[in-house]
Amino acid sequence: VVKGVAEVTLDGKVMTLRENESTYIPIGGVHRLANPGSELLEVVEVQTGDYVEEDDIVRYEDIYARV
């Protein structure tokens, strides 16, 4: 997290990350990112290992009906 507060849900566990904090999301980890505050949230995503393309992503049903 570069700026703001991020709420990260990973495999059903919710964690709050603030500036200069990060987390690791393993392959296959069901995750979601939210901005619980009113301040702009800025994050940097870093991928390690094999390249993951858009068609490698599995979308799960959520409250936003994006599936």
C-alpha cells in the first residue's frame, strides 16, 4: 500500500493494510481488495514467477454481480 488503507480478503480472512504494508497472495488464493476509507487508495501490484494473463484469472461470484 502506497497511500490509504486497503482491506484485503484472502481465503475468507480479512486483513487491513496501511501505508508501507503488504501481503503475499499465493497462486489459487481467492482474494478481494477494497478501500474501506474515504481517502484515495494507491497500491503497487508485483507479480513473481510465471506470467499470469487475463484468461488465467478465475472470477468468482461476489456482491457486485460481475460473474
